Amino acid sequence: MSSLSGKVAVITGGAGAIGHSLGKLLLSRGASVLFADMDESSLARQVDELGDDRAAYIAVNVTSPSDNQAMIDYARETFGGVDMFFANAGIEGRAATLPDLEVAEMEKVLAVNVIGVALGLKAAVPAMEKRGGGSIVITSSGAAVKAAPGIGIYCASKAAVNGLMRSAALECAPMNIRVNSILPAPVDSPMMERIQEDLAPGEGEELGKSLRRDLPFQRYASIDEIVSVMAFLGSDDAGFVSGAEYRVDGAESA
């Protein structure tokens, strides 16, 4: 991959496994990175451990318009602008069938996973246009195209952001801003562990083994396998890639 020296990245969900690993990768390739998340204590600890003056953090609730604007403003004040925006924050919600979910549970997943992404783009696009362009990468999910029982609202939220991505790609093309989404298969991560335990209380680990056996590669994706594609989409190496759904799923959707 070409150098990211001089580039500025903003990552929502920056305290999570994927967001933090992505930030470390971007830093290693020369970018400056603003990690954004609600979990301020984890952000502070992680950035302190990185020990890099090109890493900063800000506590953000992505469902808040003012928080999203403050995040982008902070990136501009600290690093001079925004070149890459990774709309990565997301929640899975409680795994349960639709009749068993409360309306408030549904609304929370949709607020974070859909409205949170839209608000992030609303704040980031004008700043990126001032820089002469850039790249936006939205973290969707393989669940957007291959549903599963018990996570219907999560599936719906991730399908929604793919529609948002395609519209944004067309709107942003005249500004030289590329917009893509990444659709990971199940990833070895705390999120999958929570989903497994919700679906099979007390037997989540055994369910995970069964789910892995049903996948073409008979394993979950590693976090590194996901963030390397995200970094590619953010970089100039993907200079003519826009409006695409990148399925990093080990042939699961094939």
C-alpha cells in the first residue's frame, strides 16, 4: 500500500476491536488518527499506550448531531483536516426474534447503526470537500445480504447503510470523495461472542464452533483481515473505487 503520510483519518467506534486495530494500522502507514467513541476511558488508555503524537481521541455519541460536528471540528483543529472517515461505530443489540424485542431495543440499534452513520457523513463531507476530496468507508456487515434468525434489526440496519452508501457515493463524486462499505463475515471478536451467548445462553462457545463449521473456510475472519481492506479503501490505492460493497466474507455470500 502507498504511504498514508500526511493523511488524517477519523474512526468512529475507535475503542472497539476493529476501530482500534484499524487506527494502529493507519498510524503504522503514516496517517494521523482521531479515535472517536463513547467509551472515553478506553480511548484514553489505548491512545496513551500507542504513545504516538499522531493519535488523538474524542468522546462521541454518534447519534448526536452536535457530537459528530465536534468530532470533525476537533480533527481539523488538531490535524488540519479530514481525508479518511471510517463510519465504523455500530451495535448488534440483543439477539432475539422480532416478537421478543422491545421497540426501544429496535430504535437503539437503528439510531446508532443508521442515523449515526448519516450524521457522521453529514459532518465529515463538507470538511473533506475543503481538503479537495477523500474517502469514506462505512462498516456494514455480511448480515446485510445474508440474514440470520435472531438478528433481524441488525440485518436491517446494515442493509440500510449500504443504500445510504450508494446514494452518498453519487452525491460525493463531484467533490472527489469516494464512498464505499465493507461487509465482513463473522469476525473473531467480542461482538460475535455476545451474539453467540444471546442465541445459546451458556453454550455460546459450542454454537460458535458449529457456526464456524458451516462457513466455507470453516473459521471466522480475523480482525486484521478486515482492517487491511478498510485501510485499502481509505487509501489512494483505491482511487477509482466508489459505490462498492466489499464483501470480506471468505465466500460465505457466494
